[in-house]
Amino acid sequence: MKLWITPTGDKWICDECQKDFEKEIAEEGWRIAFEENNDAMLRCVVCKHGDVEIFD
């Protein structure tokens, strides 16, 4: 999961969904604020899944 700084606001995006945004990242010059933050509470803005799975 990475926090991307975009022209429309900051977005947490997982590595899987990031592949879908490669064109926008290059064209709009998105920058990474934080890389690989493995916080169980964070969710991807696209798929709503987290990077860390919590098992009961």
C-alpha cells in the first residue's frame, strides 16, 4: 500500500490496483508520500481491501 499525492487529493492505493493507474501516475506526475505502510486499518481507495489480513 502506498500513499499517492495526486492533483485531486491523497489516495492510499494497493500494489494490485496501482497497475490500473500507471497511465494517470505518469501523465499527472503523482508522487509517493509513504511506501509500503503495513497498517491493518488502511484500505485501498479503489478495491477497499487492506494490505494486512487479520485472522481471528
